[in-house]
Amino acid sequence: MALSFLQKLLQFDTSNPPGDEQEAIQWIAAELDKARISYEIVGLEESRPNLIATLTDPGERAIALLSSHVDVVPVEEPSSWKVPPFSAREADGCLWGRGALDMKYKTAYDLALFCHFKKHYGKLPLKAAFLADEEADATHGSQFVVSEHRALVDADVVLNEVGGFNLPIAGKTFFPIQVGEKGSFHYRLHAHGTPGHASIPYGTSSIQALARALTCIEDNFFGYSLCDAAKQFLDKIAQSVEQPAKQLFTALGNPASAEQALSLIDDAQLRAQIRAMICNTIAATRISGGFKLNVLPEAAFCDLDCRLSPATSSADFTALLQQFFERALEIGGHRELAAQLQIECVRGTPGYEVSSTHPLITQIADRTQSAWEELGVFGRSVPMLLPASSDNAHYAAAGMLPVGCAPLFFPPDFPGFALAHSVNERIPVDGFKRGLAVYSRIVAALLGMP
């Protein structure tokens, strides 16, 4: 049932922008109608609805809210894909499609569990939220729901993305449980330069100034900021692995040795994941400037996707950026270019952390580990800071307890969540089924079911 649900969900083009989640939500509603499950649909706009389903009795408090979003990031170039990105084609042991990993597989899990629980148990203290607009700013999704319809989603704990998957490190297996996430901030770096005729370049153009500034970001270790969730992740890894990995993960928790320790991680994907967990990061994602081939533009800008530790404020980061560019450009012999740059924080959502020792989080972590063991996968659950952002930030801001735990099994050499937002996004069919088996055990444990 769950796999067929996922195949159907992947066929809905819910690219955000523009979103258009309505058809997918209506399909989910129809499946809930078949199962005779109660739900309510709310939204700022008719084309951007959110659906909240419930198995609770009237007035009964839910223990758990299962949350997912049905929107996906757009596909930049469909011809780059091995299969059409909204075909939901099964090939090479995987189900292919935009949103397979982020995060329609979790939507399929939640819908299948709800239908199963309704059929076999009837009423339970359980809710599910199927949301719009996570891939933009959640204005039509979780932000709207928790601010305007908090009672609909209220529960002791929220199970959302990302966590519960198998993560191999230094010959050991770990199951990260998300207990926090970095803040997501949109910065814009403006550059001004000497305009004029392109046939006789004079001075430093805005594009040249922008290029040198971006090179500084790429060439430097930037923004080390270790929060509690990231430190606990490193500490528990260090406790579990043998030398020399033990020494390396210990060194990652020390600002004086972190940069060198990162350089010693051979796996480029793991190195990038760890770096994103312990550092404030900057990624240039869009660049614009100029209006005519033979004119040197007076101004240009670059959009920067900045992910900040929960301990870092946007004001502090803005000041840090200013100081960084001044110093880095001075070292590169271009100190005068700092005056041509202007840093703007367009908008952002702060990060958050919750205590990994909270009884419900401890229960989820323990059951995740034991459930994988029941399937023959042996490892250790560890708390994790998500370098990305999710609807969890809005649940946390509303005073709820969000936990990232949506298990999957990734076979050796599979890129894992590196395929999210990427070309040829896909999910291993066997890993999907095994993840669902673990996820169902976790939810059952929270509800006090066998």
C-alpha cells in the first residue's frame, strides 16, 4: 500500500514555486475518505491547502503528530534526468522522481500508517499533517497552520524529517535522530563598480568585485559554531569508533583543530555533512548583473543561502560577514573592494535545539535502534543537528517538540540524501520498505502499542 501511495504522489507536479499542492491534497483526502478517517483542510489560498487528519476522540490529546510536506523543489533541466522526473518509474531497484527523498516517501508512510491503524485499531491518540509550502518559506504551510490552527496539530511530539536512517562512519553504523536544525537565512551580497564602455575596461567593475568576494568565501574555512546537538553527535561517534577515527572526531569538537580534522576525512560527502553541522555555511545560489553586452554594469548582486547555528543570530552573522570580507580582501591585496560591497539580510528563520535527553526523544532513539536490530541492522542512535531547515522550526517556535525521525535504509555506495534537490532523485525500494517497518515500530511504541 505505502509503495503504491508513493508512486501516485510522485506523479503530482507540486514544484514550489508555484506549489499547486491542491490536487495532491485532494487525492490524499480521497484515500482518507475510503478509510473513513476524519480530517480538516485549511489554507491561505484554495490552491495551497494543508490537510490535518486525526484518529483521536473529540477532546482527546494526541500523543504524536506525523508531519510531512507534499511540495517539492522545481526541476531545473528535465533532460538531465535518466527518467522523466514526475514519471515515478521503478528502475535499478529504485523508485525515481522529484520528491522521492524530500519528502514524499514520508507522506506515503504517514498515509499508509493512518489507513492501517484505522482499520485495525480504530481510535488512537494520533494525528497527521500533510502540508504545503515547505520548500519556500512555509507561509502557506506550517507557519500558517501553527499560528492560525494550532489546536488542529497540537500533540506531545511531532515526527517529521530527517532522521532514523543508517549512516556509516569509520566501519560503524549510526542512526541520527534530529533534535535541532540550523537557521535558514537569505542574504544578498551587492557589489558596486565603475560603469562604462566594455571595450575599455576601467577600474573594478561590479562583477569583478562580486567575483573576488565569492572567491574569498570558497577559499576560506568560515564560521565554526558548535552547538549542543552537533557536539553530542561528535562525542557519541568518538565514543563508538576505534582509533584513529576516535581522535579525529574528538578533534572536530575543538575549534583549534576542526579545520585540519575535516581535511583528514577522505569521504567527500561525509566531510561536507560534518562541515555543515559544525560551521555556519554560505552557498552562492543566484547571481545577477548587467543589462547589455557592451556595458560594464554599475551594480551586480548574488543571493547567498546561509545556514546558521542555533547559537548564531543574523545580526552577529552580518557583522561577521562584513569583518570577513574586509580581512579576506585585504589579505588578497584587494582591500579597497570591501567598500564596494553591501550585505543585506533579506529574510530568515532562526534555528532551534531541543534536549536530546527529553523522555520522548530518548524513547524514539531507543526504539529506532532496537527496531533496526530486529531487522538485522546493528548500530547506535545519535542526536543530530540538521544542517538544512524544515517545518520543524515552526513547530519548535510554537512550543511543540519536533523530532526528525523518518527511517530509510541506504545500501552501500548509494548517495543517500545527497540526491535530495538533485538530478535523478530516487529512493531504494527495499530501503523504503525496511524504513517503513522501523517507522511503524517507533509510532507504535509512542502510542503504547505492541
